[in-house]
Amino acid sequence: MKRSMRAWRSVPALALALAVVPALAQQPPVNTLQPPPRMAPISPSSQPRLPRGVDSSRDTSLQTLNRQLDASSRRVQVDTLRSQIDRQDRLMEADRAQTDARRAAAATPADSARILQDYQARRATHEAWRAGKEAQAQRLETIEIPPPPPVNELKPAIEPRR
């Protein structure tokens, strides 16, 4: 008798579990690949003017630091371009040596001429690439660093408290 009562107690729990399964199956699957909804960008509020005598030297030092970082970043880019050019020049010099060896070992003058023509095509491609990289480095070197921001108005001397 007790067993049958226990069995009947679990029937509602089983029925409830079976009722939830079709409800879950009817829900559309959640697509996690969709990007999150876009939010309006937050625009920075305009900074209020500082009262006279307020020290804003931090602002100018931050701007100076940003200018220095920009200049050093350009120097690093120019150095990277120069090292790329040097590396490719060394590779072209090695290619020239290999081409000369292959031309010397060529069976016929026609093969030698074809090898030379292939090398000249690679050399022309390299020269065009090199000219582009040098122009890019030149542009980075000649970019004017923007002038420093205008000096703030003169601050009146702060009088000591009496």
C-alpha cells in the first residue's frame, strides 16, 4: 500500500517534467552569433572653462606627452620600413648571385637569356617595391608634428592667505 502511494506521489512530478519539455522545444533557439544590440555612442560633455588661477599644467603636459608618443611611433615605423628595405636588398643580392651561378651552368645561350630575363623582372619588381617603401618612410619623416597647443592665458599670481 505504501509503495503504491509513493508511486502516485511521483506521478505529478513526472507529468510536470514531461509538460515542460514540449514548452522548451517550442521556443526558438537563441542565436549567440548575432551581435549585441547597438547602443548610442556616449558623447563626451564639453569641459567647463576653468576659473582663473586654476593650474592646468597637467593638460599641457599630457598634450606634450601625446605629441612625443606620436613622434616616437613614427620613428619606429620609419625604422621598421628601413629594416624591411635592407632585408629585401640582401635577398635580392643573394638572388643575383644564384642567378649568375645558374646562368653560368645553363646549357644553352637561350636558357641563359631566359634566366637573365626572369632575374631582371624580379629586380624591376623589387625596385618598384623599394621606391614605394622609401616614399612611405619619407612621408613619415616629413609629417609635420602639429604645433603645441596655444599657451593658456596668464594666470594671476596666487596670493597667500592672510
